Amino acid sequence: MSQELADTMLDDQPQKEKINLLGLSASRLSEFFEEIGEKKFRATQIIKWIHQEGECDFQKMTNLSKDLRNKLHEIAEIKLPEVVSCQESVDGTCKWLIRVDGGSCIEMVYIPERERGTLCVSSQIGCALDCSFCATGKQGFNRDLTSAEIIGQLWIAADSFDQFSPKAKRRVSNVVMMGMGEPLMNFDNVVDAMSIMLEDNAYGLSKRRVTLSTSGVVPELDKLGDVSDVSLAISLHAPNDELRNELVPINRKYPLATFIQSAKNYIEKMPDNRRKVTVEYTLMDQVNDRSIHARELAVLLKDLPCKINLIPFNPFAGSGYKTVTNTALNRFRDILMAEGYTVTVRTTRGDDIAAACGQLAGEVNDRTKRQERYKKKLNDIQPLNIME
């Protein structure tokens, strides 16, 4: 057999896919190095290079031997999602459009504040749920993000702010899993990514500064406290099952009483007794913003250690909902405060670039046909508006 023919046959053989080290937690990196016959301490070296130095080229990792660098080059990679664009709001909010494998795009948002900078990270392409007041759900659903695609968002933000430079100021001080998708429906990848956020040899974020928000996937929430102790936010938006069934359809499977108890159980598993759940409540005009709703909410949460974050609804095309009035918002807040709750009102940020809460959409290659149905609904509505 000629050498040319042999080379051609070799080229025709499928190449073994390289493993992406970007999304491997410290424990999984240790396992990886053991499997390739290397010492476990190599995991610490690699995780520092990737997540503290921002280095993705094995050949530049100077405390690794040349043989190990060459071996890693052959079998592994550090592959980041692709940044398509970055927009900046007049208020300083930044929104990235990020392309992932398969061609779909997700969105990530950075919100600067005086004492902190919060990065809102996505966990799915689109969302498997379909909350009626959220633009993400109208995009349908494609797939879960890998742990590399989740932590890659934090890497991209850190790199954008030159955070990997020596003595650079930390711009991203908080991470919230509140972007596109329901985090607990992508349990393993989200847990792995959050562990890298918390890892001292990576980003070293405090467990109080990493928050997971869930709409109520109760079985996974029941498991979360056994493997993580990040802060918890529950996406509530209604004080009774009848209304929440309309706004948050997963409530039909896991009703409020079950959801609240699961959140309480999570807090009770925490190593300290000062933790509180953040209750997220999006207020929509004449939907869930009345005094009776505030009083119902006060009763519903009476046994849950919590603080309440009221969120004025951020409009998007065809939602059918309107932003709460200031009068109704203040009345709702005052009723809850009179009942002894700590209540904050989320300031709308980044709405001029569609980066506000509930507005993230991305570009989803939808597998559910939900996006197609929603666009048809919009097209059906528009001619009626013209006639009016």
C-alpha cells in the first residue's frame, strides 16, 4: 500500500471528538487527568489557567511539561461560545448575543450598579416552559446548554472587562441564573457551571453572590440542596393557584403549596440559619397587582424565610400585558411591608436594548413550533389593530 493511499484512508477515518475542558468542574477535571494517566493536581493548574488567567492555548501554559501540553492539544480543547454582538444601554447595561453549537443564539446581560456588577446567565436555548409574560418562552425551545456554554458566558464577560489581567478590578461580582431557560431543567450542567463560579481556583464567587432562580421544578429543587448551597430565588408572580396556572403553566404540575414547601426545605438544608429565599413577583396592570393579591401573598409566604422583589412588567410585542402603574406598585409594596416583609422594587434596566427582565429572546432554532405559533398569533393580531 502506498503512503499516499494510507494517508488518505487515515484522513477518511472519523476523528475522535476532543473533550472541552472549559466546562469541567474541579472534580471532573481531576477525574479527566487520572483517566489520561496524569496526576490529579494538574486539574488545579488547568482550572487556574482557564478561569483566572483567561488562557485557552495549552502551549502557553508554562507550568505544564511540553509532553503534557502536546497530549492535551491532541485530545482536549478549550472552546468558547462565539460572541455575535454586544450592545450597551444608555444606563450602562450590556447585552451579548452569543452563538452556540447548532447555530442558535442565546443572550446574556450585565447590569452595573454602584457597589456590584451582576451577570444574568442563560441555561437553555429558549425555554422549555412557556410563562405567558416572558419573551423567552415565546421563542420555543431547542436544547439545554452544556456546562461549557454556561460558564463560557461568565468567561466572555470577564474577558470583555479585562478581568483576567493582574490586579484588575472585579467587574462581575454577582451571577444570577435568570437568563434564558429554566435552570433546574438542566440540572447537572447548571450545577457543574455554578461549582466553577464558586471554585476558589476559578472565579471564587461567594455562595451568597450566585443565585439560581426557578419557576418551580420541585423534584430538582428537592435535590439541589444536597449538591449546592447557592442563593435561591423563586419565580412566583401569583399568590394563588388559579392565577398562577395561567401565568406559569408548570404550576399545574407543582402547585404553590408544594413549591413553597420545597423552597423552605432547601433553606433548611443550608449550613447557616440566616438565609432567605428571594421571591420574584412580576407585576402586571390589572392582572396580579391588586390589594387582594398582596394580602394573599403575605399569607402564602408567612412560614417561608424570604424577601420579596417586585418587578414591573417589561412589555414585548404581542404579550397582551401592560406595565403596572406606580400607584398600584406602591400600594402593593406598602401592604407587604406593613405585614413585616422586606420588599425591594427592581429598577428596570436595559429596556432600550431589550435586556430587561422578561425580554431576553436570542435566536432559537425552535424544536417545539411554539415560536411559529406565536408569530402567527402576532400576524393575526396586527391586521385587527390596523382596522381599529
